[in-house]
Amino acid sequence: MMQSGIPQCNTCGEQVGLDANGEIFVACHECNFPICKDCLIYEIKEGRKVCLRCSTPYQEDSHPDGEANISGNQTAVASNLNDPKLDQDVGLHARHISSVSTVDSEYNDEYGNPIWKNRVESWKDKKNKKKKSAPKVEKKEAQIPPEQQMEEKESPEAAAAEPLSTVIPLPSNKITPYRAVIIMRLTILALFFHYRITHPVDSAYGLWLTSIICEIWFAFSWVLDQFPKWSPINRETYLDSLSARYEREGEPSGLAAVDFFVSTVDPLKEPPLITANTVLSILAVDYPVDKVSCYVSDDGAAMLTFESLVETADFGRKWVPFCKKFSIEPRAPEFYFSQKIDYLKDKIQPSFVKERRAMKRDYEEFKVRINALVAKAQKTPEEGWTMQDGTPWPGNKSRDHPGMIQVFLGSTGALDIEGNELPRLVYVSREKRPGYQHHKKAGAENALVRVSAILTNAPFILNLDCDHYVNNSKAVREAMCFLMDPQVGRDVCYVQFPQRFDGIDKSDRYANRNTVFFDVNMKGLDGIQGPVYVGTGCCFNRQALYGYSPSNMPSLPKRSSTCSWCGCCSCCCPAKKPPKDITEAYRDAKREELDAAIFNLREIDNYDEQERSMLISQMSLEKTFGLSTVFIESTLMENGGVPDSVHPSMLINEAIHVIGCGYEEKTEWGKEIGWIYGSVTEDILSGFKMQCRGWRSIYCMPLRPAFKGSAPINLSDRLHQVLRWALGSVEIFFSRHCPLWYGWAGGRLKLLQRLAYINTIVYPFTSIPLVAYCTIPAVCLLTGKFIIPTLSNLASLLFLGLFFSIIATSVLELRWSGVTIEELWRNEQFWVIGGVSAHLFAVFQGFLKMLAGLDTNFTVTTKAADDAEFGELYIIKWTTLLIPPTTLLVINLVGVVAGFSDALNKGYEAWGPLFGKVFFAFWVILHLYPFLKGLMGRQNRTPTIVVLWSVLLASVFSLVWVRINPFVSKVDSSTIAQSCISIDC
């Protein structure tokens, strides 16, 4: 607070303060020139020991304790920062925190100038002073006796300085042949297209032209997919070094806190038992309990989810100490007790068997209680649900309800059965009202970001889908090996773990494991700028979610520079380029103002709550982050923790405020900060925005999978899942965030990384040439034409070279990645199945949304199968997605039959051309074979409507071609007439 009657420093604008006697500080007794102590010390250190106004030398008694006090104060501050008690208080995070007090404020000084502007200038001056005085301090620190330096090197601190992770490049005997084959394949492709274009097929020009266009697109897609895999790498983490550095014996843990996010919508499609197992695995992670908080987002406001979380919290008081006592893996009870392994291996405690049996019995009782809640929830009462105290459940109207927050664990008194503290568990259901856009999962995740910032404000966030449990209890430590490494973690926005799945059939009929993507493509991206964000199993740097650029990025240009907005909030191009658009220039200027405000506010150290609130309000940060001073203040704390100015009594009220349905209006949420809106695949878009700002990501693949989840093994559900992913990519393609044109000017996104992102948004469009290409074999067989002319020896060599280069690329890829040939083949098959069905529908839906504004609803993929092993694999559910691939199967089978019939009629000379056509048709049929098996089901029954539509379309197509160009050769009428004349009747 500024006291009245005390003059302001003429240099920095601060009040001059009081001296040791409590009187106004006076530096010059001749003219009483107002200057504060800090500025006086700075002037003296710079050699200017005379008054700035009257040039009278400063008296000795005016020097405020000299330079000795300066260094003494710095030492005191450093000791406070290293105080274990202080670390412990910070580690407890949000155990004693809460709310906000704001000051509305256009306070002016005696000259009519806003106070906050003077403060900003003073912060800049102080920063410059610190920079200039820093070398002197370093010189003093350098004067350390050599003996003492040797002792320090031999101390445990030196051992803790070992790296926390390392990059392991692929051996040259694996990567060099791989790259050589890629270049060779690219060369052969160029020669192949030269031959194909210069040798048209006049008798089937339309088919030839269609095939050429399709093949060029396939080659373009291959380039986008292949070259980001140019420099794949592996990584290794050192958990022992992490513990040695941050968990020293006798001291509080120095590990950073982590907020877990678990999102769920419909408990009838995402069973509460699965969500409960995910939550229990989080509560039992191998990490300090005071550093872990779990936030469960119930976006459907279901009382079933709330009640199941109450039961989960109660069972967790028994489950967590059991897991930590016996170090069991995994720590999700459903999957631990269902393991078909020797659970006594490596167990030496005599009580383990007895306690395990008791715990299994407790878990079965817990399951019965959860199942009872699910059975009760099947039929909603007419008057709505009622809580145990008789009050109506606030979420009876899932689209019109207030925000709800309930803290189950982590508060005082919520201990496990052994009396130990448990991680915090928080239920969150954001407010929903008619007429507001809630932005589905992305909006729910952003609500969790704000709630967690108010309650705990951990510097790192790990988000999981409700069906992805923690399979490796040390997964968080694996991520910290990157994020907490001072050298590696400075510019890391997130650490992505691969997705692994349970409950998939052994043959992985529909490529649910997606092994090629996670074990090949993602490793390749890790060697460039990092993997893409895939929506779950990802540990974020909270600062990256707030839209900040990495600390090692160059500063933004001055406001006077004519910088063009590149599409990224902090990716600005050099000043030489003129602005492209007035709107872009305006956005860029606003971003500069925000970054400048944040930079200056980080310098606040010695101001009370009222001043901080005033300054934050004056900087208009609420236009970016929303109207919550507590949240804005938390965003400025790079190392996490809750501001000291927060009062606990208003904690929940402030958390409820930031999840209001109108909180994000006229802010940057979903545009520049948090999860980005505009696509159902918010994961790709959010990661892309971060990397455009200069951040990079890390791909972490521990030997034991970090997380495991369930995947839809049913054909219809699998296709709908792929449809949603493809639709999200199409939405990004038609948005301003399209990687084809977004963020070029900043130069912070590497070219190969951009190619990878372009591939993620253009792959659905491959469905159009793919459907055409899969139709060509049937057309060729029905018409007797072909897309390739008679091959010469050179052409044959080109075709064989292309064929073998494709095989060689795949073999070498399998060699360095460890992927099996069966997984590669399944991936190829489902690429065709998804391409001719889900991707095709996604493209048309994307066009409808762009042209007509027709939005599509988000379909929640059903989690978990029935009790029978892989029982859901054989269930057939009607969907229009089944029609196109079924039609392609039928017409190609009809074409094969027609081709053989025609060859039998024409004789021996027709069998040679038939071979190429039949080979082409069988290529389509083999790729669609898993789809055909899925249609047959276990009982070999297919929905009647699918058969009817497919047979109808195939018959119509075949009849049309027979009518237009039948198998019989056309006979000229004049020839017939001449023949009749020559015959003597």
C-alpha cells in the first residue's frame, strides 16, 4: 500500500520510504531531492555519488547500509528459498489455500498518471539493476578455495547432477539402409509416373486417367507419411537419478506436483466400474501423496457417477495402502485380480496371501455396490434423482444445471486405514445452461484446468480418458525425468505416452492396437520436434497450456515493428515482412501486450494483495484468462503452488465461479489458451498450437506400458470411432488452424513436423481416390479393358522395382521398430476398410458442415465388452458405414466371376490380360477380408438391410456397365448388310 504524505522517487516512481528512525528517507540534505534507497544504492554503485539536482556529494550517513547489506539480504533470500519447511509448505500445494480479493482501480498519483504504469517502469529499472549487479556477485562466488570445490564434487549433490534421460539414436546399420531405400523408392516412383503418364491407354482413357490421378495422390500421401520418419530415436530414463536429485534422505520431496484429469460423460456408455478403476490406479501411483491430485470431470452431471465416486473414495482408503505395501502392478484392482500370472512371484511378506484374499473379497463387495448403483440408474424417476439428505440432485437436467464441486479425499481427516494421508480426489461438473456453447470434451478439460489452478495449481497436468488406467505406477516419475530436467524440460510442452489396450482379440482384426502409428510414426516424430498429442496418457507443462512461449524462445518484436500475424499467438515473423491483414496485425499486437504484461507482473515480489489485485486488473489480463484474479495470479507462478494472498474461506466459491458457463465469453479460452476449440479432435489441434509457439514434445516408452485402456473391438463401434477422428481432421483442414497455411511466419515449427501435421488432416481425403481405385478392378473385369498397356521389358523392371522397394521399406521399418509383420498387414487392411467407409463419410460431413452449417453430434464410443471373451467382436450393429465397403466387396467378386466367364468364352488368348485384372481385384478383396469376417459374425449372419442395399447397388452398377459396354463385341450394321447381300438367299 502507498502511504499518503511520502514523496515519490524521481527515478523509479516508488515512494522513497522511511529510514531507520521511522522518518522520511532523505538522500540529499541540501535540496531534499526525492530518491528512494534502491535507486540511491544503484547510483552509488555506478560511481555517481553526487545529488542529481544540486551536485552535492551524498553524506556517509545517507548510504543505507552500503553494499554489505545488499549481499546480506540476497543471502537471506536464498536461505529462505532453500528452507526445507518452505519446500514442504509449497509441496502441500493447496492444503491451506483459497480465494480472492479484488480491487477495482483507476488509482492515479499526484501528477494524474496511473500508478501501475509507474510500477511497470520501476520493475524494468530494477531488472536492469539486477542484471548489472549480477557479475559482481558472480565474482565473489568464484573465489572458492580449490579444496572446497573438490569436496563439493565428491558430495551427494554431484551424484544427483547426473542426467535424468538420454537419447538413443538408431544404429547406423539399421537407419542408413532404411534411408537409402526411401530415396531409391522415391526415384523409382518418379520413373514410374513418367512411364505411366507418357503411355496412355487409348482404349480405356477414362480409367487410365482416373488411375493416374489416384496413384499420384497415393504417392503424395506416402511422402507425407514417410519423411517424418526420417530420424527415429529411442529414449531412456534414469529414475534413480531423479530420486537422488529430488528425494534426498531426511528432506521433503522436491518432486513437482501433478494434477490428474479424468473425463467422463455418460456412465451408461462408460461404465462407472471402469472409471473407478482408473481413479484407484491414480490414487495409488508411486509418487508423494501430497503431490498428487485427481480431478474427475462429469460432463453429464450424472448422479450415478457421483455416487460411484463416493464408493470409490471409500474403497480407496483400503486399496491404496495395500498397493504401496506390497508394490503390486497394475494398481487398478479389476485388472490386477484378473491377471493370469503367478501373483506370488517376488513376494516375500508372509501376510501377502492373507491380505490379498481379504482385499479381493473387499473389491468384489465394492463391485456389487457399483453394480447395484448401475441397476438403479437404468430407470430415471419421474421427479428426478434425490440425494441421501432428501434434496433434489442438481444435475437432474443434464443440459441445464449449476456447477458442482465435491472434494472427497486429501482434506484434513481423510486418511487411509493405516492413518496415512491420501491424494486429493475432486468431483467436478461444470455449469451448463441452454444457449451456451460448451465445446464438449475440450470445454470440460479447460474447466478442469481452471478448477485445478484454484485448488492445487500443480505445474504439471496429466490427462486420461476414463477407460485408461495407470498400468505402471512409476509413469509419473518417467515423465518427470524429462519435465524436471533443467536442460531438457525448458521447452517441453508435454510428454506423450503410447496407448496400449486390453481386451483385444489376438489377431487384432480391426487394428485396434494401432501399433504402426505408436511404434513407428511417433518414434520418427520424436526425432524432429516431438510426437503429436493423442488425447490421453499425456503429461503437460501447465504454462504451455496457458499460451506462453518457451522461456528460451527469442522475445517478441517491439510494437513499432510491422510484424505479420502467423496464426500462432507468439510465432511472429521478422519485422521486414509487412502485415498481411489488419485483423492479424491487431491480434499480434494484443498478444504482445499480453506477453509484456505477464513479463512485468512476474517481477512483483514486494506488493501486498490489494496492489497485486489492482495491477492485474489494470493490465486487463481478465480479457485473456477471465474474470478471476485468483486464477490470473496462479498463471504467473511457473513452479506451481497457490498464491499466499488466497484466503481458504472463499476457495470453493472461486472454483465454482471459474466453471460457470459464461466464464469463457470474450476471453482467449479455446482460441489461444487451454484445449483449442473448433474440432472434435481437440488433441491434434491443441498440440499443434503449442508446437507452433516453439515448444517441443517428448515420446516416453517405458518397458512396462505406462497406461492401458479398452478399445471398441466391435466393427460398427470401431468404424464410428475412426469416423470421429477423421471428421476432426477435416474440420481442422477447413479451419484457420490448417497446417497448410497456419504458423509459417514464425518459423518455430520444423518442416518435417509440419508435413506430419499436414498428413494428420489430409488423410481422410484419400478416401475419394481409394474408393475409385478399389472400383477400377471390377470395372476392368466387367468391360474387358485395363488401365495399363502391354508392358515392355523396361516397364516390367519399373513395376518390379517399385514392388520390391515397397517390400524393402516395410521390412527395414519392421527391423528398427520391432513391429511384427502381422501388425503391419492389419494396419494396411484397416487403412483400406476405414478409408472406403468412415473416412469417406467424414469428408462429406465436413463439406456439409462447411457449406450448410450442419454440425455433427459427438458419439461416445462404448467402453468394455460383455462377459464372454471377445464376445463383442461378433456383434453386428447396423450403420450406414457398412454399405460402401460391402458394395466394393460384392462388385469385385461379381467382376472376378464375370472375368473368368468372359475368358472361358474367348479362349486361351484372354487368360493373359485376365491375370492382371484378377490380381488387382484380389488385392481389394484381401484388404477387405477382415471387414467380410466382421459382417459374417460368429453365427455367419448379416443384417438384412446391409445385404439388400449392397446387392442392389452392385446389381445396378453391373447392369449399367453391361448396358453401356457389354462383353459381346459391337457389330457394325453396314457390315451386316453387306454380308446379307453377298449371301444368295
